[in-house]
Amino acid sequence: MFSTLLPKLISLTSKVGETIMTLHNKNMGFIVKSDSTPLTQADKISHNLITEALKKITPNVPILSEESKNIPFSVRKNWNAYWLIDPLDGTKEFIEGVPQFVVSIAIVENGEPVVGVLYNPVTKDTFAAAKGEGAFLNDKPIHCVTKDSVGDMVILNSRSETRRGLWEPFANTFGELRAIGSVAYKLGLTAAGKADIFASLRPKNEWDICAGNCIINEAGGKLIDLNGNIRRYNQEYTIIEPGLIAGETEAVAKVMNVFKDYA
């Protein structure tokens, strides 16, 4: 049912992206939220535009956004389906003028991501997927790819984790460690075969990954946490620990073995 909404979501993310781009490189101020992440006017505008549009598209489907007021699990646990959005994933990159941020919209049904759309307003790339219907980049089918050896693989990892030195133990393990902003954008790029694996060594939130998770799944890959678990959404805690791996299924297994050996 929800897959029929893809054209509307693709159009919505494009329009929202155009709006927030009017604020890009404007040296705007920002505040730091309680979780130590930045919040800009662009985040707020994107949140408002998306939530207002979704309420019109599906009036009876609840919405959970990174910028929503806290919705207790006692309420959320009764949701069979809901929207899960990150109005601007990669706010740090947006502030710094790095073109690696996206608008992210997903639909969760019975704990599973069934629709996902990511839009990068700088590159104008749209990643989209619906359960059972494949994944696409700008309307062209995409698939995860991989190489036989982890020593040849390209790993998309975190700019902040790289700066903190968390990836130094793996400097000679993989073919390339490529630091990219926005968790969601890294998932889209991995689904499109631009790299072998997305990996994070630190916890992420559900809204960071949900749309990208759907796209990875439909591109022939999988996403698991560093304990080897596939994420079921709408849990009591939206944080996902201890970290994540996503990509082509065999590649994920090989990289997971590397992390197990390291641990």
C-alpha cells in the first residue's frame, strides 16, 4: 500500500531540499541540543515542511522525527505503521558547507522499514526504495556490490569517528577507509554500489538509518548492528548500539568477522 506514495515522497524531498538550500553557506547560527548535536534553522524548516505535508498525505499515520517532541514508548508501542524522518541528516556537514547531507523519509510497518527516500539537495540525487520493488538512484535500479577480499573493499565510515582515531586499528585492513558525512547518505551510496560497506563503530539513532536500511535491503544487501542483529524499529529506545554494518550480504559477514577479531 505505502509503495504507491513513493512519487509523492520523491517530490516532497526535492521541494524540501530546494528550500533548505536557500540557507546553505549562509553562516547561520545553530544551537547544541541535549545530545550534543547541532540544530539549525534548516533542520526546523525541513521538519515543519515534511510533517505538514505528511499529515495531508496520510492524516491517520503518526510521525516520529528527530526534531519531534519526545513521544513516549507507551504511545509508540501501539503504532502498527508510522513515518520516521530525519529532516536533515548531516547537519554538521550542512553547517561546514560539505555537500554530504540528505533529507530522509521512511515508513515503518510492523517494525520493518518498507519505504525509504533520501535526497541530497546539492548533488540532486534521489535514492528510493519500497519493499519488494527494488532500489533506485534517480529512477535507475541499483544494487550492492562487493569484492572477494576485505583488503580490497571500500568502507564508508564516519568523519567524526575518523577524527577521533577510532578507525586507526583498521588502517591496513581494508582497501580504503573513506570518511563521508551523513549516516543516511553513506547508506544510499553503499546501496548504489559506490562502496562495498557502510560501517559505524558508534551508536546511531533509528531516524539516522531507517530510510537507508530500506534502500540497502532492496538493493540486495542487509544492515545489522555490531552484535549481529537485524534492527526491528519502534523499540523502547531509539538508539542503536554499539554500531552498524551494511552492504552486500557476504561482504557484511566478512567485515563482521574483522570486527569480531578486533574485539
